[in-house]
Amino acid sequence: MVDKMLMMILIPLITAFLTTIILKQHKVVWTLFLAVSGYLSYTLFTMYGAWDLTWSIELGYKIFDSNLVLSLANNPLGWFFAFFASVTTMLIAMFSIAFNDDKHDSKTAPIWLILIFANIGIFFAQDWLMFFGMWEMMSMSSYFMIAHGKEIPAKAAKFYLSLSLVGTSTLLLGIISVARLSQTFDINASIDSLINLFATDYNKAILYIGLFAVTFFIKSAVFPFYMWPSKAYAESPDDFTPFLSTVMSKYGIYGIVLFILPILQNADIPALGQINEPAYILAVLGAITSVLGTILAIFETDMKKLFAYSSVANIGYIVMGLSTLSIIGIQGALFHSINHMVIKSAIFLSLAAVIYRTGEREMHKLGGLAYRMPLTFMVYLLGIISAAGIPPLNGFASKWLIIQALMSQNMLFVVIAMIFASTGAFMYLFRVLASVFLGQLPDKYKHIKEAPLLMAIPMTIIMLLMLAIGVLPGIIMKPVNAVLIGMGYDVQEASWTTVHSAFSNSDLNVTNIFYIFMAGAAIALVFYLFSAKSVKVTQDDNYTAGELPSDWGTTPERFNFSYGFYQPFKEMFNPMMDLISFDRWMAAFGKIVERISNGLSVLYTKSEGAILMLYIGVAILIIGGWII
Amino acid sequence: MFNINSLEQQDNQDKLWDKVINYFRKRSLWMLHYCTGCGAMELPPVMTSRWDMERFGIGPMATPRQADILLITGYSSVRTMKRIIRTYEQMPEPKWVLAFGSCTVNGGMYWDSYNVINNLGEYIPVDITIAGCMPRPEAILDSMLKLMDMIQAGEAKAFRKYKENYAYYKANQDRLFMERGPVLESAALRYVHEETEGGEA
Amino acid sequence: MMTVFNIILYSLFAILVGLIFLGIGRKVAARVHLRYGPPFYQSIIDVIKLMSRESITHNFVMDLGMVMALTGLIGTMLYIPIAGHIAFESNTNIIVIMYLMAIGHLGMAMAVSASGNPYANIGVSRALTMMLGYEVPFFTVMLGLIIYNQSSSVMVINLAQAGSIWNWNIWQMPIGFIAAEMALQAMMGEKPFDAMIAPAEIASGPMVELSGRYLGLGFLTKAVGVFVETALIVNFFFGGGTSVITFVIKQLEVFLIAVIFDNIFPRYKIEQAVKFLWIFPMGLAVIQLILLAI
């Protein structure tokens, strides 16, 4: 019997090389991809509870008097993320078979498989060497995924890569400094040693945590690094964007839960309010992330960029949940991580189906697709209802948990930020619905068809999943609580229907809300059915003060109100937006540097300061290495 | 439960249910005032505190979709006629038309204008015409009350006349637009009607 | 069985009360204008007329959306305690109520957008912007209540004010009450915050293409919405009520304040409205919150 753990990381790797040989046969390649992700999901499913499953290899070198070991181990937290990530990947893979036809084939399956290999490695890594190696592998392969051999995407990917480089350099620095402290590369040992460090040298400990935090923040796009998703998500292959948004944005979250959270909870840090100072910084960063992500999403006209910012906002909620350091907050954050996976895969897959049929990404050039692609519309509709956190679907319970946790920790202004972000979410979510799926159908899209069957199947599964989790939160809450018990937290086993909170009289029976909703629907339907019949008219039969739009040369595209959908709102924010625009700041900085060093100007101005970022990364390594 | 009276049911007006529904219809008349001419000036006093038509449940509405009554408040030129017809056709049934002043009957002081129609009733079916140049607010209120009585009695059925005799109205409309020439390219109205047999007025 | 009966009873009660409130509101508005005004049951007549009328639909989304709108509001209503009574065994959580209400807004927005009329979309975009404007201050006030009572259950907040009239939260947190009233004005879409309707400007915005049964459902949604919003304020600040009758009278009082303000103010532009909401009610709410937290 070959080691299960080893098999699990080797199979994607071997398949990656196999698929490189037969890259032209796109059907075979993507079916293999589906098979691998299916295999991973199944294996992970059987691995639940077997927490003693490990695999390790001794390298035979010695640093800090300890043997260098590369090791993977099954652990509750890693399993939790890995399992749901691979299930999501499986659904996306099914979609990819249909998406990557002769015309749309991005030929990225091998790299994607390497990415999945790195994915498993990150979630099960037991020591920092393995973690770092896999992290680097993930950064590199995702760079190639985003670029996928095209020019414009390559620019976006370069930006992403240079940011990743900063991230990996700080990670490396952090690992070395922590390893020197604990004399070993083991992750758990380093957590203990950092907790001890807090007692002796507070500032140093904060610095070390900060080094890790920068890496995790970059990968999850938390506040100072919020801008890369809008570039990278928009340009990556349309069937890869869901993976980027659902799985890859969770690496940072995983890192925070794995490493930073236990330290903040257990270390001897002076309290600030009901939590402590570093946690407050985390909360504020989360709040800024979600508010900024929301506002930027409202202003976006490109639907993929819009949802990239929406992902940023959602990561903000999760970070806020984690920053409460309370059981309920962590429950909410983990629950929301999975919900975000489900929701964003629904949304991005339905948008990918739209792009597959129309080839258009700008919202204002589309319209009325609900009448041609009703299933895609339904998937998207349920997706946004969940994403807005409206009760009978899944996004609600997790948001509710996070809000309750924030309120019970008296983090009042963070709660207000959360409410702002989740109300603002209606604005951008609805904008896409109105611009893409509703309104006037342009003439050139009169004949498009519903998404093909292989796309429809995963979308339908996700739709049902959203409903199922929404009605029975226990589907996710049970694993969440099992994970928390496995990590040593003191929690009860979750119930199928009810989520708990710290306040009095606030055990929320989510299934009951579903019943209430159905009761409301029944009554509304009675009113609807007992009223007079309606007559159907054509889409251009609209009230226009008696005019015929066609008399004025108005085509259906131009008859839609969708380009400046929130123009007045945008104008309110314009002066403020100029101040905080990171791109502008970068450009200005680049210009100053250009003037100073005329000879090197080319290096700084190309691709929005990407090369500058690269130099920053290198500089961090050099300076950091010198200090340590 | 609720049912629009179809053409066949036209004569079964004595049904209790229709009487009940007619009561609600007459007590809640929403009007769309197409302010073509000077007659519109008489509407504000009717709506505001002097005569207050809201006490009968009559109120102004913004679009034809919501309205029950279309008020043509004065003379209508060929250009506005096209808009009037489109607006009328966009209103859901049951719908009623009130024509204001002598302009809508015989052209009034514009009777020999090259660009003003003389008799509105030739182009869309009119339920009540209010005489006067201009009609007094009392006359307007009186016509509203008269319309309410007609609705209760099941007599205000002009919109059905339009359906039955669509060929006649359409011919008149086409002749008007043809003679005077289309102001804009596509004078054709896009509203699709069911073809009804034997339309003679 | 009892629950089913309760649900039907509560929803019909809310719809009826909401419609009568709208009628009384029109009557009061007429008296402000020195008019006689329609009878108080005028709204009921309007709804029956609309329901019995032919209506015009553009596609299936319109039907789906309007039913969703009423569903959301009735669902919300079933979640709110009325004078201590509740249709359904639940914890009456404030956040659930806020989010359930949102489904009504979403359904309405979807239905009107489906008509493809640009006016409707302009109205919806304004309504959603306005929502961001009022939701934040309103929630901040509620946050104060939640922190004060250490519970996010409407029922608990309600019961904490039992006994004397001086236990009402309106005396405990008057600044918060003023902020909530301002936000409520926007929530009900009354002037000066009615930029989304604006009949003279964008032809009644979201309602532009609604006719017959759709407008009827919209009216019912509005009626239940008025009921829900006033009931929330009564529960939060006026100590609920000992009986259903006192509860409804308090609701009417809250509604009439809104109606009178509606009739004496002109209309803000949308960005002015949002700025106003973020400066004045939000500022008051934050002051209240700080006062409570200290």
C-alpha cells in the first residue's frame, strides 16, 4: 500500500506531466483534470478523522542543530480547507471541460494541476520548509495561469508576480527569524516559541508576526494589497477566475488561522478592549478592506473586475471575524470562507458562461440575457442573494455569526464598517444583474443559447448546494466545529439547523427562517394567483412619454441604463478616491524615481511599477538578511 | 377570481360580481393627463383644495401603465396625435378617455389649421367630451362623476369599441399620418392587435 | 396547524393595517393641503381595483420579482413581535429582520429592471444608493440598543422597556431616536428622501412599467413595509405595547410624523440625500453610541 499522503500530492504532479504530452487533445486533458480533482476530493473525504496520517522525508542536512525534514501531515484545519477547495475545484473542472473547446482552450491544464499539487502541499505542510516551497510553487504556477501566454494578461500577471515576490521574501525572512528562535522548522514549535517571545520582547514578536502577516495579506488581498485581484482576476482565463477567487484567496486566511491566530489568542499581550492591539489592527485592516472593496466594486464597469473587488470585500469580512479572537467569530470566519467558495464559484461560473456565449466582459454592452439563458440567470440570482447575505440562502448564517461576534466583543466601529460593506454589496451585485441579465436584449445576442449541458450541471449543483447550506447550515458547521475541536478549542458539536451566538436569546434557527420565507411566499403567491391575468408585451414596448425609441435611432443597447449606473454616488467619492488610489501613488512614486535616476527609468515605469515592487522585494531580502 | 370581461361576456353586465368590481373601479380612478392644450390649466384647481377630486379617489399618475383615464386636455396636433395613440395603446384595460373642450370635438378655434385634428373621436374612442372653451373646473368634476356613474352602470365601454372597430380607427389614423406626412421616419405603430372581424363604426 | 393559522392571520392583519395607514396618511396629507381628502379605506379600494385589472408584463422575471418582493416583506413581518405576540417561535433577531427586508427590495428592483425601461433602472439605482445612505445610520442606532441590552433580539429589547412610560428607550436614548426617525423617513421613501420615486422627474421611477396586479403587489409590499418599519420603531423606542390596539396606535403615530414631514419638505437630490444621511443621522447615532459605550 503506497502512502495515501504521498499519492495525493504525486498524482496531480504526474498528471501534469502527462497532460503536457497530449496538450492538443483538450477533451482528454480536461477530463483527466476532472478525474484528478475527483480523486482528490474522494481521498480527502476518506481522510477525515485520520489525523495521524503523515508523510515525511529527511533531507540529511542540519541547520540550527536539527535535521531538515520535509513533512506533510493530515490536520483538521488543513483538511477542512483542502477538502472544500478540492470539491470546488471538481465542480469548476466539470465546467472547464465544456468551456475549453476548440475556440476557448487556454491550454493551462498542466499548470493548473501543478497548482493543485501546491495547494495540497500548503494545506498539509507540517514544517516551514515544505510550506515555503509549496507557497513559492503556488505563486509561480498561478503567475503562469494568469498570464496563459497572452500579452495583456501577462502584464496583469507581472504585477501579481512582483507582489507575490514581496510576499515570499517577507515569508522567507519570517521563517528564518522564527526558525532561529525555535531552533527548528516545525510550525507548531514556532508558534510556541513566538508566544514565549511575546513575554520577553514584545516589539520583536510583533515584527516577526508582521512579516508573516504581510505574506498572508498579499495572497488574500487584505487592505494595503487590495489592488491586485482586479487586475489578475479580470485577465485570467474565465474558468480559472472562480478558482482564483474561491480557493486561492483562502491561502492567506488559512495562514492567519494556522499561525497568527493561536499566537494572538495565547500570547501575553496587553488587552485593548475585549481583544488586544494586534487583533485590533487586524480588525481595522479587515474593515478597511471590506469597505474599500465594496466602494471600488460599485464603481467598476467590467464585471470580472467588479467581482474581484467583491472577493476583496468578502476577505475583509473573514478577517474581521478572525480578529474577534472569539469562538463565534472564528466559526463565522471559517463558515464564511466555505460560503464564499460556493457563492463565488456560482457567480464566476455563471459569468464565465455569459462570456463563453457572448465574448463580452463589459457590462454595459450586454443586457437582457435572462430571457436567453434562464438557468445561468437563476444561478447568478441565487448567487447574489447568497452573496448579499439574504436569509434563505447560505451567505446569511456566516455573516450573521461574524456580526454577532463583533458586537459581542464591543467592536462597534468595525461592525458599522461591516454593515456598510454588506449593504453596499447590494449595489454592485444588483448592478451586474440589471446590466447583464435584465433590461433590453441587444439585437446581436437575439440568437444566443443557454450554456451547454456540461456547464449547466456544475452550475445547478452549486445552486442546490447554496440552497442546502442555507437551509441546513450544519452541513458546513459540523465540519467547522469538528475542526475547532481538533484544534483544541472548546466548542460543542454543531446542530444541523441552529447557529449560536454569545448574546441572550440569540440562538438562530436558520431552518425556521426558511419556513417563514416559504410562508411569505405562499401568501404572496395567493395574492398573485387571485388577480387578473396579465398580457405579455415585447421588450421595447416601454413608457417613453409616447415616443418610439427607434424614431430617435435608439438601439436596445443604448436604451439600457447601465454605463454610469451609480454616477451620482461615484461623484460623491471622486475626490476621495484620488487620494487613496494605490496605482496613482505608485505611478507618482515611479515618476519621482524616474527623474532621480534617468538611466534606470525604464525599469520603474513599465507595467505599473511592477519592477519597482520586484526591487522592493529584493531589498527586503538583502536588508532583512543583513539585520538578522 | 377576478376576470376582465371578455368580448363575449359583454352583455352579462347584471352579474353581481361585475357590479362589485365596477364599484371599486369607479372609486379609484387614476388619470394620466396628456397636457396638450390650455385645458390643462383647469386641472390644478380641480386637484387642489378648492374642488379636491381626491375625495372621489381620483388622482394623477405618472405613466400610462398605471392610469385608468386618459385626459386629452385641448387641441391635439398631428405630432402629438401619434404620441396620444401610443400612450392610449400602452394603457392596460379597462381604460377611459376624457376629451376636454371644443377643440377635441370640432377643432375649436383651430378648426382650419393644417396641423390640428378636428375630431378626436375619429382616432381614439372617447368616453366623455366636456364642452367649453375652456371647460370650468365644475364641468370637469361633473364629467368625472358622470364617468363614475357610467362605470357603475357598465356603460363606459369605449375601449372595447376600439378593439372591435380597430380597422376603422387604424384607417383614420393612417390617413391622418399619410396626408400630413410622417414627422419622423417610422410612423407605423408597433402595437400588435388581434385582428377582429367586421369592424364598422 | 395553529402556526399556519397564525401566519395567515398575522399577514392579513399587517396588510390591512398597512393599507389603512396609507389611507390615513393620504387623508392627513390632504388636511395639510387644506383639502378634504379620500376616505381612509381608499388604499384598499385601489389595491382591489389594481388586482382586478389587466396588467402588462415584459417577461417572467417581472412576475418572479414582484412575488419575491411581497414574500420578503411578509417574511419580515412574521419575524417582528407585535405587542409581545409573534406568529412563529423565533428569536426575533434584529439582523435577521434587516436582511429579510432586503429580499423585498431586491425582488422589487429585479422586477422593475426586467421591464427594460431606463427610468426604472435610474429609480433602482437611486433607491439602492439611498439604501446605503439610511441603512448605516439606522443600524448604528440599533447597535446602540443591542449594546445597551446585551441582546440582538427585538423581543428582549421590547421587554426591557416594560412597566412605566419612563422605561421607554425614547427617554433613554433621545439622540438615537432622532437619528432613527431621520433614517426612517428615508427608509419609507418619504420626502425629502424620495429621489427614487420622483414622479415629475423620472416618471415614478421603479413603478414606471408596473400595471394592474404588479402595481397591486407593489402597493401591498409598500403597506407591509410601512407596517414593519413603524413596528420596529415602536418596539425599539416606544416600549412595544400592552395590547395590539395600543401597539397599532403607536405605530400610527410614528407613521403620521413621517407623513407630515413628507408634506412640508421639498426633495433632495440623491447625492445630497446620502450626504445628509451620512452626516446628520449618522453623526447623531455615533454620538449616541459613544454616550452609551462610556
